[in-house]
Amino acid sequence: MEITPITVTELNQYMKNKVAEDEFLQNVYIKGEISNFKNHYTGHMYFTLKDEKCLIKCIMFKSYAERMKFMPKDGMKVVVFGTVAVFERDGVYQIYCKAMKEDGIGDLYTAYNELKEKLEKEGLFDIKYKKQIPFMPRRIGVLTSKTGAVIRDIINVSTRRNPNVYIKLLPVPVQGEGAGEKIAKAIEIMNEQDLADVIIVARGGGSLEDLWPFNEEVVARAIFNSKLPVISAVGHETDFTIADFVADLRAPTPSAAAELAVPEISKVEEMIRSYQNRYRLALKKKIEYMKLRYEKCMQSRAYKEPLQGINERQQILDIHIKSIINSANHKITVSKKDFANIITKLDTLSPLKTLARGYSITTKNEKMIKSVKELNTGDSIEIRLSDGNAKAEIL
């Protein structure tokens, strides 16, 4: 007997109906950890609910999501209420969530917060340790997977902005066990061998588990100890890893990291031309200003009659000299007159004048005699007159 095959659509419809007929699956109350959370622009929420061994896809439509009192995040433990159904097009079953409540924080999220708090206290996030990204790097070191859109985006953006830039790719695993150690080792190699002017550590988006290597302490310390500046471009714009906080600069995406690392050469050339024009204009104005100053100087009296100032100052000097001489002569005349008056007074008081009027001076033993009581009979005395001396004896 020939068996007629059924189509994939028929099988999926059959499975969908079977699941829909199961009353237990119409109202499930299940707990797990959120992963790969996406808040779609339509308002629907897409995520994966997992435990230690398994996972299941979930969706919460906008009408239910609007009733939420918190925003779900990767790593958050929750309890959801909903219906299990088959998505016919893809042939997968998923939970259509109607309600959700928090059930604690996942282990990875807890470890993430603990490490973040520890490194922040040690100062690894401090802005004073952030190194300046070089303005015009010649070599860009990239640490990411050797295949995939990340490296292609970085190469395309970098070479478009500056065709002369050199991209040095050091392939590293960006997820999975042991990826953190290999990323840290690659950073050390970049520094030891001086392979780049700036390093970009990059990977695409993913769940908290996918991005976990960039939340490991070994990677954080390798970035902090790097002598070369490091740009972190891990995940999407809403994803934040420990590497983002330690890096010298965070880029929301790998493409944005390339834009931050490599300046657009056409804009640089335009800026240089602008500076050239500004300096040329400034030099022209400076020359015109100096020319005006030169012309003004040439029209000044100092250049036209250079001796005029000297002559005027010579004339002032002559006036001062004459004044000094007059003052000196006047001083000498006054002094001579005062001197003559003093001489006249001295001459009037001179003993010689007294002798000339008939007086004499009597001395005994060269001592002036002022009283007869000082004399005795037989004393020899000396008499000084105006025209000479005479000796006598007291009788």
C-alpha cells in the first residue's frame, strides 16, 4: 500500500492543534532566567526563558507588556504566566506570556554586579586613568572573530574614512569557555609587540552569556594595564559590559568604534585647507598692519627731522647748565660776604687791636698776670706791647 506524504505545513498545523488541545499547556506558570531580551519598537517583547539545562522562546505582546511594572533585563529571574503554542511558520513552540513577575536576579547578573562594584572601588573605571585616543592612528589593532560582520564593518568603515590606515586583526574567540583568557592574552601581545596605535575590542550583540567573556576580570585588568589606548565596542548600543567601563573609550557598535578611531581623511584635509586659508588671511592682515605702521613712522617728525629732538634737548641742557652756574656764583658771592663779616668781627675782637690802642699784656713765667696780688718784689715779668716785648723787674 502506497503511503501519501504530508507537507511541512500540514505537520506544523497538526502539531499546533495537538498543543492547543492540551489543557495543561493553555495555562502554564513557569520560572526561569531571561536571556536574549529584545524590546521591539512595536512594543512586543521577545526573549528566551532558561534554566540550567534547557531553554524556551517567549513572546509578550504589547497589550500585555503595557501592564508591566518593571522592565525585564538579561539575567533577571522571573516567573511568567502564559500559553504554550506552536508558531506554525517556523515549526517551533513558544510561550505566549500574559503576565510576569520578578523572581530574583540570575547568577550571571549577580556576578556581573559584584565584579563591577569591586573594580569600581579599585579605581579601574576612574577617568584619570583613561588614555587619549590618537588623532591620526596609522595602525588599528582589532581583537574579534576572524569571520563575521564585525571585522568586515570595521575594515569597510576604516578604509572608507582613511584608505591609508592599516588594520591588524588578531583573531580571538568572542564567546564560550576560555575566550576571556585569550582576549586578555591578545591585548598583552598587542602591547608587547607594539602592533598598533590603538586597539579595538569588538563583537556583535548577544545575550548576557554570549557577552560574558567581556565581563571577566582577566579581560578588565588586561585592558586597564594596556599601554595602548583601548576602544570597547561590544554588543549593541544598549549592552554594557565590564570592558566598556574599563576601556579608554566606549563605542556603541563596532562600526562606531572604527569611526571614533579613524578620522575621515577628507574632513581632515578640509580642516587643513581651512587652517591654511585662515593663516594666509591672518598673515595678509598682519603685513597690511605693519605696512601702515611703517608709513606712519616714515611720516613722523623723528624720521623727517632726526636732529630736531637732539637740538631741543641740547637747548634744555644749556638752560640747566646756565642755571647751575648762576646758582653756584650766587652761592659763592653770598659766602664771600658772610666770610668778610666774620673776619671783621674777629678782627674787632683780636687782642692785637687792643695792644695797638696802648694796652699791654703782662706775663710771668709765660702765665698771664691779671692782678697785682700775683706779683712779688723781685719777680721778673715780660711785657708785650703792640710793636714788641720788654722785660722788667718788680721793685
